[in-house]
Amino acid sequence: MTPDSPWNLADVWELVAELMPDRPAQRSGSRTITWGEFDRRANALARDLVDAGLTQQSKVAAYLYSCPEYLETYAAAMKAGMAPFNVNYRYGPDEVLYLLNDADAEAVIFHATFAPLIAEITDRLPEVKRWYVVEDGAPVPDWAIPYEAVAAPGGDAPDTPWGRSGEDLVLLYTGGTTGMPKGVMWEQNELFLVLGGGGDPFSGLPPVANLAELRGRFEAAINDPPFVFLPACPLMHGTGQFSAFIAMTRAGTIVTLPSRHFDPDELWRAVDEYRVNAVALVGDAFAKPLLSELSDHRDRYDLSTLLLLNSSGVMWSQATKDGLMKQLPAVTIFDSLGSSEAVGMGASVSAGSHSTPTAEFSLGPGVKVFGPDDVEVEPGSGTAGFVAVPGHVPVGYYKDPEKTARTFRTIEGIRYVLPGDQAIVRADGEIELLGRSSAVINTGGEKVFAEEVEEVIKSYPGVLDAVCVGVPDDRFGQVVTALVEVAGGHQVARDELRSFVRARLAAYKAPRVVILIPSIGRSPAGKVDYARLGQVAKDTFEQAGGDESRTLVATDA
């Protein structure tokens, strides 16, 4: 570690393993992996990565469902001074190929379920030196190394000539305003500090100054019960992953659910069985089914250890928040405003009888809202601006200096990240979020770039033009809705169009609502009025009674 960038997450986690080797680090179903086992398994994988020829800051992909191996993969890469990154397991072959190539992946750890997809693209990924397969009941390919055979024997961490430092990267690949996935480059020192620096804002525990102070804090808490955290959202998402990092830096236990489909009963049973203290989720897509289960079967579960529900990535509805507070009166609900690039943008806290209105957030330290010409928006002015976050921010986007320059900017001598969130500042200093200005649809926490889906739809037989917008939805926040202009005499069947898109893109990007429109109404320059078309889509959908099962025809287009 260097004096200017001292924090590397591997150092922190090795300290936990040294002091509390028998404490559970990972729990999933019947599996329990102690901190000592977690450390030695990650060591063994790190050593094999080095033996395979990976070097300083080589990129290591986690193409996995949430499981203990996920965080072992990250720990192994960090131990070896390499850069781990996430792969969205909902992606199709072309999307996975793009991401692995963009990241310069040299090793990929994947569940056996994904072997057929990977087999389609391996010949176009010559830079990958190791494929590790995690068994999950699907056939195991003979071209991949069994993960368990490498990790199970354990071992010591490799002694590499380059070592590790706080400047080592974690890449967080995210969809969003730029279409194709982009890799947000977080230095580990900045990531550790923005995630609390070893402190706990809920209990008032301050950040630590150095590893020696953290050691003393851990030693004083050796006999305390661990903080138990359950990410309901996938570890491939920043919300789940970064929340898990926070719990691990507190010497906590991470609980992952064996099921690959969200099951509210499974989650509440896990909270009961493992005495979970905190759950991370993403808006109403998770919260509404959880509330429904509690409303019907509250007496099934002992949730007395649960202290915190944390949501990030998408706002949840006021009714859902209020319902959860009624069912769980002792639980604090923390609504985090942020993104892969901008952690700590703002927060909304509800507890006891106080429920903070949805979309109202208190700004994080130093966060500002800038209007035209980068002039700070005056509170109470009603002027909309872009939220800007200073402090511990990423280096930028991997291999993309143009996007980096647009998003990470220096204003009045301070470097900010402006991820594209628009807001107004009320007279009391609180902000009211207006949403993204770009054509991004946020469905259940997944960001869908409209133009990417539009290009696929426009290749469908008989389609002249298409625009995708988000229509409000109680559970998912928004649903992908396609407005389609067709040539004379052609018809578009909703289910057939969905299948067409699903064959080319991740399933969640396929439109759930399909609306025929006489004309998209592009400007002479080819511009699209997304606001107008969004309203047309909303009105048409509502007049059809929310019917998703058939192709609709636009009203008042």
C-alpha cells in the first residue's frame, strides 16, 4: 500500500481472517464458509491466476449468479493485484462477448449453466488464459478448469513482484446512458473510503485512519456476534456488491440465496434462520413481493434481528415503503440515491413513524446541483440542474476518455461526477429527483438503453421505425414499451416481437408493451421527442386497461 492510497480490500479481509478465522464469512443454503476458509480458498485461486500468466491489473471476470464463489473470485483477484469485474448473467452471447472484450478479460469464472453460451464465443476471446467452471448441476465442459479443484485445497497468498496497492482497480460494468456496457474504474482506496472507511454511519462509528486502528477495532469485537447481511439483489449489481463489501469490512457474514429466482418466502426464511441484520434490495421489484408475503404470512417469520432495509438504484413507491414500516416497525428503511459512478449522492431515511416522501433526498457531503453553464442552482428557485458528486469518485470509464471527460468534470477547482440525474433544490435544501435526461428505461433496477432495443426492433420485418420508452409500473418502476411504425399492410404481434428481441438481447430488454403508431414523428434532423412519445405510450396503455398481452394501437398520436 502507498501512503496516498493505503486501502486495499484484500488487506482488510485478510485481517478479518487472521483475527476471526472461525467466524462465518459466507452462508448459502446448507453451506457455511468461515473467514479462514474463505481466505485460503481465495489464496488458492489467486495463486492459480498467477500461474496461468495473469499479471498486475489483469482483468478477472465473475460471470456468476450470487454465491460464495462470487466474493471469493473478487478476493482472489484483489490478493493477486488484479482487477475483478462483473458480468450481467442476463446478457446474450453478443453482449457477453462485447463486455469481455471491452474489459480485456484474461480469466473468467462462470457457472456451468452458462457453458453453452460461452462455447459460442470462446474462439473470439483469444486473450482469456483461464476458464474456471463452478458446478451447478449443468454439464461441465472439458475446456474449463473445475473451480472447486483449484479452491478447495486452499493455500497461502501468492507473492507477486508487483504486490498490491490502494490504486488497484475494481471495474463495475453498468448499462446506462451510453448504450453498451461501460466499466466504471474504482480505485480500491477510493471505494473503501466512499463505502464508509470501516465505519458505520447508522451506529455513529467513525471511519478508521489506518490498518492498525482497524485491527484494534476488530480485536475489541472478536466475541461480538457478526453483522449479517443478505443482498436480495444480485452481487453482479453495484447495490448488492458494494453493500456486501461494506459488511465484509465490518467482519460480517454474507448470506446468498441458493434460488436463482426471487422468492419472498425464501428470503424471509433466510432472515429468520441466519439472524440477518440488513437486506439490500432494488425498489418495488423486490419490495412489493416482500411486503405482500408479510401481509399474508407475517406470523411465519421471526424477523427480530432485522435492523435495516436498504434500496438503491431505483426509487420505491411511498405505499410500499409505508407498508413495510407498518409490518416492520423496528426496521430503518434507507433509500440511497446514487449510481455505479456516484456513491453517496443522497439519502432518504425512514424509521419509526417518520416516512420520508419518495423522490426527496438529503444531499451527501459536498453534493451540489448545477444548472446551465455549471452555475449552482439556488434553493427554492425551481430551476432544474444536474446532480454533481465530489470527494471519493472513480477514475473514469475504462478505455473511454470521451465519456470520462463528459461525466467527470472539474468545476471551480473540485472534481465532480455528474452521472446525468436531474433535480431541483427546494428552499429547505432538500432535493427532489426528476430522473435521467437521457433515454434510459429503469426496469426493476436494470437500466435499458432505448436506442439499443430500437435498433433490434427496426430490423424486424415490416417495421419502418421504432422508439422505446418506459411506462410507469407499480412493481418494476417502468416497463419497456415499444412504439412501432410499420409499413402498409404489415402487422406486428406482441409475442413474436418479444421473442425476436429476446433472441438478440437480454430478456429484460424485450418490450412488455407493444404499441402501433402511425408515425414516430422524427424531426428533420432525426431527433425523437421521447417525452411526447412517453405520454402517448402511457395514455394508450392506460386506456387499454394495462393489457400487455396484445399489440395496442396508439391513441391521440
